[in-house]
Amino acid sequence: MKPPPENRRTARRLRARMRLVPGLAAVGALALISSACGADSDPFESGGGETGTVVIGSQQYYSNTLIAEVYAQVLEDAGLTVQRDFEIGQREVYAAELENGNIDVFPEYAGSLLQYFDPESQARTAEEIRDGLEQALPEGLAALRESEATDQNAMVVTAEFAQEHGLTSIGDLADLDDLVVGSTPEFETRPYGPEGLREVYGVEVQLQTIDDSGGPLTVKALEDGDIDVAANIFTASPAIAAEDLVVLEDPESLVPPENVVPIVSEALDADARAALEEVSAALTQEELLELNTRSVDEQAAPEVIAGEWVEEQGLVG
Amino acid sequence: MDWVFENRAHIASLTLAHLGLSLPAILLAFVLSLPVAIAANRVRPLREVIVSGTGLLYAVPSLPLFIVLPVLLGTGVRDRANVIVALVLFGMALMVRSAADAFDSVPAEARLSATAQGYSRWGRFWAVDLPLAAGPLLAGLRVVSVSTISLVTVSAVLGVQSLGSLFTDGFQRGIVPSIVSGVVITALLALVLDLLLSALGRFAMPWLRTGERSPR
Amino acid sequence: MSYPAEALDLLLDPAVWGGADGLGARTLEHLGYSLLAVGLSAAIALPLGFAVGHFGRGRNVVVASSGVVRALPTLGLLTLVALFTGLGLLAPMVALVVLAVPSVLAGAYAGIESVDPRTVDAARAQGMSRWQVLTTVQIPLGLPLIVGGIRLATLQVVGTAILAAYVGAGGLGAPLFLGLRTYDYPLLLAASAVVILLALVLDLAFEIAQRLLRRLPGLR
């Protein structure tokens, strides 16, 4: 089993090497083509700069993306060119891009947005928050008319658990020991997090992190008893009705009202603003819940659900 | 399957975005690893340090690297460049060792005889080292390509669009077909690219055609 | 103060390490998850890899299927399994074991195959059974590569185990995701540094083990 003489093998390979070059070139071309395609479909890099194009952002949360898609279709109907920059992460990421003008329109939640720009704010009611926002929003940004619909973190328990312990309001939890609250990791640092619960309602909790925005895993954890209270199921979540869950009342407004509000660049023209405010007027609590329910039940793409809804509401055409 | 069919346009655009992140990263990781590997082999005392050092990049968890890089690079968090740079680093973690071993496997006699025939260092690299090391180099590249295509999905947690977005969205809305199609398409992409690379190897390196035996 | 300096401050603060969800407890959890995942994958992949290496059959099937398994994205598996199993360790374990198996498997059959066939023939000629050949000749001689496979798997698992926190399990992913979601760079850097250190320490332990193995009588 002796290998062929080294020089013969080498010679064979030397001839073969000539064929390596076109191969490498093919790989290179493939990579170039794909990165070019990627650049086309990639909304991030060209962002904001072009005139006449409105960039709409959305959070990495299906309901927010759905609202952003509604905004997009309405603005397109108003004759604007829209660029969708959806599924961006948390506010900490995109706030900077709103401020520097990379993003022109964003569906936001009033309470948390105010707390982001003004952590000291004591605003509790929807009106106080509206006023607070006008003060706190950085230059170049404006809050349009908010919708009646809110979508906020709520303290949610199963109907069974509520009955067993006679719970109607968050304060009732104070009598229970070893409470496990399920929520996102950042709940720990939010004003309505464990510290807020202790200070405002005297409720001691332990946090179990679940990173699915109150999705199926959270609901399953509630039903399995892995957690007692879910703090990441939002008030506009279809799960509340579908899974027989109870939203505990919040008489002290620990969680500020999170009305859906379009945040726009000052540069956005009057027609576009009017179109977005029409959306706000149409977006009642029931309608938002309906949109979310369709998104979770029918599992259709946002553009389909949003398209049907703007049609039904007479917001386009 | 209905879900996949109805969302085919979305899935297709995510697939393109996925390729747009992974292919440049794979190519760059390969190309950049070669000089590092050669340098490592030239400077013998440092070889183990360089090879193990880049290998340890693999110990860096991907998610934080995706976030920390923009601070170092001065780019935006969701800039695709960050993701590509991070992927290149992970690819090099695998590729530098493969490449160093591949060039080491080139028989010293072959290089000596090439030098004796009057090849310059540069000429010898193209004429002798590269073709003789091509088999194991390709094997290394194939590992890098599979792992990169799979790794891209993690960046979805940051809000960079790729097939991984099908996981984060499917997870929130409880859409099993979304996650399954993401897993299947990612795996398919990896396999197709692997087959392409393997075919490329057969075409460009006919001496490997008789089997997958790589020179040891 | 710069982020790295702040992160270092965090790491030097004893209060950060103590408590039920302090870094100390998280590090132990992380180590526990990683070792469990590598242990489980070794239990699956070593026997399979030994069999393939020993009998020399089914290699193509195993290589091809581990190629497919390698291509499966961990985040996808994790979220998919979690939708069915809910909170807890099951989903991360499935994802991590799937991640680790191909590396352990490749090390196992490559290790057995690396043994000189003449040595194996000689052992057979002395009347050893197949089992004896495997356990007394092939496994001990192939040990450096076998351990190398487990080493690579460990490195992959320690880095990836942070994803466990995405479905509510603990480990170093917990402080990491908190840092990620709130863009708390010092916390993020500190948690990442601990993950990296953990990986380095484990890798170093393997390096020492592999060196000791090479020094054993009868091994290279």
C-alpha cells in the first residue's frame, strides 16, 4: 500500500489546480449575488434618508407589527411610499433610531413610552400621560391622537386560582406566600416590577422569566401551576378570553395605561397625520382584541389581516 | 402546510435575508482564515497560541457578541454588518484550525521540490500548497458553512430578520408550522450549500473523486 | 466609566454573586445544564460511534445524518419543543443534546478508526473477542480523539446553554437576557465574561486530561 511517488501525485494536482480557479470564482459570485439580494430585501441600511419615503417601525411583538402594517397600508393609500422596518427589538433599541430620524412612524404604547423618556414621571391617568408625553418627547417627534385601545402588562391569573383565593384586585395577592410571577426578563427592572408590586400593593413575588410576550408558553405555565400570576399577558391578548383567565384590577394604576399611540416624525405631512389619526379613532379595544385574535387563531400574515381590517373600517379607498 | 403556502412570500424574503447574511460571512471567514493559518504555520512557536486562540472564539456565546460588537464597531445594533462580522469570527474559530492543519498536511518533499524548481514563495503557494491542501480546506469550509447557516437564526432574537424570525414569531403566536418551516428550510439551505461545495470540490479537484479520502 | 470597567466592577462585587439568582448560583446552574447535556449526548453518541468505528459499517449513514443534525438550528428546536413541553429543562436539554451529539459521535468513530488496523489484526490474532478488541485496544488507543469530540461538544454546549433562559430555565442566560432586553451593557458584558471563563476553564480541564492521556503507558 505505498502511495504513488510524490512527484507524480503532485503533477496530477498541479494540472487539476487550474480548475480550482473558476470554482472559487463561482463561490465568490454566488456570495456577491446573494449579498446583493440581501441588500435589496434589507430595509435597515437605506433607511430614512430618501425623501418621500416614510419608514415605519414595529416592535418584536405580533400585535404591534399588525398595527404598524395597518399604518403602512393607510399611508400607502394616502399616496406615500412606505418602507416597512418591522420586528425591531425593544424600545431601548429603536428609540434611538426614532430620535435620529431613521424611523418616521412607530405604533407606541403611551404609558411605557412616557416612562422611557421621563423615568421620574408620576403620571397615572391617560390624560396625565398624554400631557407628560408632549413634554417628554424629544425634539422632532410628535405623539398623534391616541386610540382608545390599550394593550398593557396586566396581572393575570387563572379563573380557578382567582376563585380559590378570592382574588379580584392585585392587592388581594398580598395575603399569598411564595407567589411566582411569570414575565419577561426586563420585568425585574420595570417600575411595575417586583419592587413596584411590593411598594404599591405590599405583594412579594418571585420572578420566573418567560420570553414569549405572553404567548402559549406563559399560558401553559399558568395552567400547569409553574407560575401563579402572569405579568406578561397583555390586556389585548386573545388568550384572556380563550383560556378563561382573570385580569386582576389595578386600582392604584401601578401599570400606567398603555393606549396605542402613533409616534411620528415632525416632518410627516398633515394628510398622513390625519390618516393615522383616523386609524386611532377606529381602533377600539374590541377591534384591537379582534385583530390580535385573528392573528393568533388564523395565523395569517399581518398584511392579510391588516388589509381586510382597513377595508372593513373604510380606512382605504 | 396551508400556513407555509399562505406565507410563502414572507418565508421567501426571510430566506433571501438569511442567505444575504450567511453567504458573505462564510466566504469572508474562509478567505480570512487562510493568511492567519499560514502565518500560524510559519511562526511555529506561536502556532498553538494562534490556532487555539481563534478556536476559543467559539466559546464566546453568540448572542452577547451580536450586541457587544456594535459598541466596538460603532455601528447600529441592527446593522447587518454586526451580524456578518460576528459570524465571520465564529467561522474563523473553526476554519483557522482546519486551514492550519490542511497546510501542515502538505508533504514537505513536495514543497521542497517546488522550491527547487524555482517557484517563488507566492508561486509555490498557488501551485503547490493550495491545491495539495484543498481537500481538507474544503472539508473545513463545509463545516463552517453548515454551522454559519444555522447560527444566523440566533440574530432574530435581536430583531435582525432571518429564518430565525420564524422561530421568534411562531413562539409568540404559538404557530408550530412557522417554527417547523424555519427549522426545515434552515437545514435544507445548509444541506444544499454543502452539496454545492462538495460538487465544487469534485469539479475543481478531480483527484478527490474516488472517494472522500483526504490526505492525512 | 467605560462599559468593560463597569462590568469588571460588577464582577468584583460580592453582592452580585450571592443569592438565589446571583451570578454564583447562575454559574452553577449553567455548569449543571452543560454537563448534563454533554453527559446525555455522550451516553447516546459514544456507543453508536464505537459501533460504527468498530464494524466499519453504516459510516456513510451516520456521517450524512449527523450532517443533517448539525444543520438544525438550536433556537428553532428549542422554541418548537418548548411549545409542547412548557417551562423547564426538557426543551433546552433536547436542543443542547442535539447540538452536542454530532461532535461526540464524530470523535468516537474517528477515534476508533484512528487505531492502526495492524494493531487490531494483531489483537484478533491473539484470540481476543470483538468486545475485548474494542474495550482494551480500540477505545484506549482512540481516546485522544474520543475525548477531543467531547471537548468540542462541551465548548459548543456551554456557549449555547444561554438559550435555556429564553424558555424560562435559568443558567447564565438569565442575567444575559436581562442585560439584553434592558440594554444594560455592563451586566451583559459581565454575564458573557462568566460564560467565556466557564468555557475556558472546562476547555483547559480537557486539555490537561488529554495531555495526561497521551502520557499513559501504551499511548502516543
